[in-house]
Amino acid sequence: MTPRPKRLLIVSQSHLARGGVESELATLCRELPRHGWDVCLGLARGRRFHDPEAFRREHPGIRIDALTPASETREGR
């Protein structure tokens, strides 16, 4: 029987598609599957500044789920 992969959901803001933290998140999402992890990056979606699609364009090949908050306020994100 094949062991099930360990699952990891990383949740973050999506205000920026580039930068130090964003690059580290992208690296984690690319490298962890090689070590048996099933990784998904959950990015907050907002009306204006938080755009998971911009992150997806900057970092193709990463599994991303856009998280739409119940309220689009700063606190909701």
C-alpha cells in the first residue's frame, strides 16, 4: 500500500506577486512535493489589491486556491 502524501495548506496575502516572502513561498510550493508533500497555496482575494491571479502568472505551475473572505475588509482578509 502506497502511503498517502502529507498535506499542507499555506495561507497568505496576495498583495504582492514578487518579493522575498513571495519567492520563498513559491520555492516551498515547488520543492516540498519532492519530499512527499501535497502543497496548496491559499491566497486571499480582494476587490482591488489582493489578486491571486497575478501571483499565479508570476509563479506558474504552483497549485493556488483563491480565498474569498466573507468580508473584504482588512480584517476579513
